[in-house]
Amino acid sequence: MKVQQILLAARPKGLPTSATFKTVTVDLPELQQNEVLIKPVYYSVDPYMRGRMNDAKSYIPPFEVGKPIESGGIATVAESRDSNFQPGDLVMLTAARPLLPWSTALIYPASSLKKIDENIPPSYYLGILGMPGLAAYFGLLDIGKPKSGETLVISGAAGAVGIVAGQIGKIYGCRVVGIAGGAEKVKMLTDKFNFDAAIDYKGNQDIKASVAAICPNGVDIYFDNVGGEISDGVMAHLNNFARVILCGQISLYNSTEIPMGPRPQPIMITRSVLMQGFVIGNYASRFAEGFKALVEWVKAGKLKYTETTMEGFDKLPEAFLGLFAGKNSGKLIVKV
């Protein structure tokens, strides 16, 4: 059986381009006993994947040049030689980080797959109930420790993690302020997701002044998905005993030089601030806890969600590049 795969063609310097990717046709072997042939239905594209394109030590191995790129995915069973799976079943990998190579079909041992609840939209397992939702849940609750009446500021607030973090903050009684790019995203945060206020960073020459105006009582929790000048502006307004959650730094992922900026350490010392970074794999042993809470909030209508969907296997590179242009609202999904 011939399938298409999308490989990492070369390690990018700075912003990736279409030349970073290469599409090839390969043959799959014959299906063996206790194996399942799956065809991906949805793929996730996420900012952290940019770091895996570098040949550098990190919390997850880098992509290999000449090998398929991989990301979160949901697939359907096309053929099965295992009694636990039938054609048409929707499945995902059982691994703590369930990543599928970018391929139009794949063969896996049946033991490495699990069926998903088809009463829940399948793409939710890549977004609000997947790594983004779990990152929002554990980052905010374990590091941010929100208390009713506190002010929570979120950068990248219209992204997959930010939307969920903001709504969890509201569940815990926080005043929630989002920072996003563009009037449409700002309106979405306040109108659809119940944020108390939002700041449009596009064309904004003074984020620091904007935060001061909207957060007159300072910032108690900062959920940072962006870094750079936006974070510089927020951190100037941290209150005593504030908590800073480092979830992402997308503004810096394509930097070719070490960026220089304000040093936050004096603020952190004098105001007794806690800053902690994390990766979702830190909480692998507690995924069931987070998943259970997120499902309950979704079913109760306390968590809403939005997705940006692109269609076509060949659109995967374009979708990934779109992350760095801010083209998505909520989770960016490719429907194969």
C-alpha cells in the first residue's frame, strides 16, 4: 500500500518556510496479526513543534531530518487483524504523548491504540481535552494557584491554551484579562469566553501602559504563552507574591540571536514573585485527573471552545506556519 508522508527536509534557521518540508510516497508493509491499519482523520499543529526542528537537547527529542514530522492525531481504523478493533473505530495512541507521524496511513500494534468516546467531538481530544487543555489546567491550578478576586493576565489568550486557562480562571473567581492580536480576537475573548477585559497587542506601542490601565490593582497571576515585549509589559505590574506560569514563548521560537530585554529578577525579589516553567509531560501520571475535570466542565457548559480547521493532508505545513502569523483562534486543527 502506497502512502504519502511529510518529512522534515532541513532544519530551519529562523522562521520555517515551505522548504522545511518534503512530501514523499512510500510503501507500507503487509498488515500482520494483532496489528491495525489506521488512517489519520485529524492532526494537531502546535508551537512547541518549532523547537523540535532544532538539533538541540530538550524535554523531547528533536525531529530527524529525512523522517516524518509528528504531532497529536486522531485516526480511524481502516483494517484490523485484532478482535478489539473494527473498521470505523476512532482511535488515538495510548502513550503519554500520543503523536502520529504525518502520513496518510499507518500500521500500529493493537496494544498501542485505544478507542475514544465518540459522544465527544474527536478534535476535542487534540485541544480542550488534549495537551492544550491539560496544560491550561495543570499550569494554572498547580503553579498559578488562583484565588477568588485575584487578577489573572494571559498572553496568547486567543490560542488553544489561553482560552481554556482564562475560563478556568473564571471558574475559580478570578478577574481575567487576555492579551491577543487583533480586534476580532479581543471581541471573541470578552463576548464568547467571558474574559473581563482584553488587550489588542497589534499596533500597541505601550503594553505596559495598557496593562496599568486595565489592571489598576496589579497582576496576581500571569499565564505566559508568548514572552518577549508583551511579557516585559505585564511583569512590571506584578503584585507581591504573584505567580508567573511559563507555558510558552512563541515570540522567541524563531529568534536567530539571543534576545535582550528587561531583566525581571529585581521585581521578583522585591515582590516575592514565583516564576515556574513546565511541560505537560511533567503531569503524565495525573492526566486522568485533568481529563476528568475538563470533561465535567465541558459537559456542564462551563468551558466553551473554538477551533480553526484547515482541510487536506497537504495543508499540514501551511497550517503549522500559520501559527507564527497568528492565523488561528483557539486550537488549529488539520482535517485530513
